[in-house]
Amino acid sequence: MIGYRPCKVCGAETHVVDLTAGLCSACKAERTETLAALQRKFDAAVLEGDSETAAAAVDEIAAYQEEWGVRLKDAPSVEQMRRVLGDSRASI
């Protein structure tokens, strides 16, 4: 079918206009919710002053974004979060 592709997770035939990073809207919503939970984990760790947990959350966020090609629109970038933590992997 022209204009339709399978979702890379569930295989649902989806119009290409509705795909985001190869994901149908349902799979994108699931991944976005998981990413939001990781962001909340980072935020809570920063507020508690737990830099070890915050750094681990940033690593999880980076890996998740890389794997699924999704990012939260209004969330800081991985690099910005690393800068907050003073992580040497953040470019200046």
C-alpha cells in the first residue's frame, strides 16, 4: 500500500503522515509516557540532591531517546541535564 508503513513496534499499518520515528500513535504514546516517567525520576533526584540517581536517569533517558527516536518537546535536552549535574560528558 502506498503511503502506509508498519509501525516498527506493533506492526500496525499506519499512514506515513501519522508515524513518528516509525511509531504509530499508540506506540509513540507508550514510549512518551515512559520517557516522561524517566524525566520525573531525574527531576525528583535533582530536587532531593541525589546526583547519582539523577545521573543514572539521564543515562536512561539518553539511551531511550536513542533507541526509540522520541524526545519530550518541553523537556531539557540530555546535554542540558548533564550540565546541571556537572557531567563531563556535556559539551561546553
